[in-house]
Amino acid sequence: MDINFKKGPLIYLSNYLLKGLCILFFMGICVDASAQTKKTTEYKAPNFGCKFEDGPFNAIIKLEQKSQAKLKLEFSTTVDIQGCQVIQILFDKIGKEFVAAFKPTDIDDSGNAIIHADRGITYEIHLILP
């Protein structure tokens, strides 16, 4: 007794449909996973309304270093603002011993920020506004 199973066109169609649904399902999972990963690494500005555009601003900086008998300096220079945070200070007018690494720090609506940097250095920033 020979049994001959012939696949009809509906079986082929259902196989392709099933494969297509599986591919769409896994693509959806991959896209969702990458979107969640992207959200965690995305830069977000503070929640309050920032009135400073990104870019360089002139500022007066008061520098204090506690390790050297309360050394205090005041100078004017340029600071870079991005997302209402001070991200860089241009130290072209002072010695390298007063340059320290710091994390991006929020700046308030008045244009002031206090940055606690490495080596016990504190920068008090006051933007010169028009």
C-alpha cells in the first residue's frame, strides 16, 4: 500500500505566511529592544525650560583651590554650554595648575553655576549676559 501525500497550493501558502509572520515578530522584538537601548543612552536636557542656546558664552569665573591655603582667582573667559549645562571652560589665560576635570554641570536661569572639579578646585561661573 503506497500513500502519496501531495502538497496542495494552500499548504505552500500557509508555510510562507507562517514564515513571514515569524520574521515580522522577531523583527518587531529586535526593533523594540534597540529602541529601548537607544532611550537609555540618549542625552536629555533638564526638565526646566532652558533659556540659553548651545554654544560659547563669555563668563567671569571665580576659582578656589582649598589645598593651597584657600587660593582664590578671578578671571574672564569663554565657557561652552550644551543642554543648559557647562561642558567646557576655555583656560587660555591661566596656568595649567588650575585646570581640573569636571562633569557637565547645570546652569541656572540667571547664568550661574558652581562646579566642584578634581583636586579640590571649585569654579564659580557667572555668564556675562547682554
